[in-house]
Amino acid sequence: MNYIWLALAAGAGAGIALQATVNGSLRAHVGSPWYATYFSIWGTFLTANLFSLLVRPALPAAAEIGSTPWWNWIGGPLGALIVLSGAALIPRLGAAAFIAAAVGGQLLFSLVLDHFGWLDLAERSLTPGRLLGAVMVFSGVMMV
């Protein structure tokens, strides 16, 4: 396994913890998880547009967009739900418990996605080692 990719994924996880915590704090200042989500998503939108202006990636062809499965388009709404969850739950649970529970949920559903090869993933069977790893993570979640 390439440890550089794992390090980048761990960095993304650190960013998720930071984002959720910042959104929880934003909620306290603006008075609502809904507005914290709204302002956070606007920040995402502005950042994506600025990046696109700077990098100028080629637009996909209309046929490529039209042939995309419906479920490829739920990433944005799911992202908004995740941001809303962080803004609403971090003040109640704390950063560590929220992220631990979120990682536990991610791991459980990821094992299902991998095992069945859903959503264009290659099938990766649920082995005893993977199951033991999941049990260990869930044990950690409960301890946090």
C-alpha cells in the first residue's frame, strides 16, 4: 500500500475534524446550524469557483454529463448534510466524539460498499482482518 496516499487521506481526515469544529463554532456565533451550513457551503462554492478560474479545467462534454448515473449527483446534498451535522452536533458531543462516531459510520458503510462493489467500486470481500479492524475502530469510538 502506498503510504503517501494514506498520509493524504489522514490529512483529509484532519481537515474534516477542523471543518466540523469550525462549523460548530460558527453555529454558536450565527445562532443556527442552518445558517452555519449556509455560510460554509457558500465558502465551498466560492473556493471551487476561484480554483476553476485559476486552473481553467476543461468542461466535460454534454454527453458525458448526460450519461452520468443519478447517484453521482448526490455528493453535494450529502456534503451539505455532513456540514449541517457537524454544525449541529459538535457543540453537543464535542469534536472527538462527533468525529469518532462519523468515522464509525463511514467505516461501517464503506465495508458494505466495498463488499458488494456498489457505486462502481471494485468488490473487496469482508475478510476476518477487515472485520477485526472495524471492531477495533468501533471499540475506539465507544471509548471516545
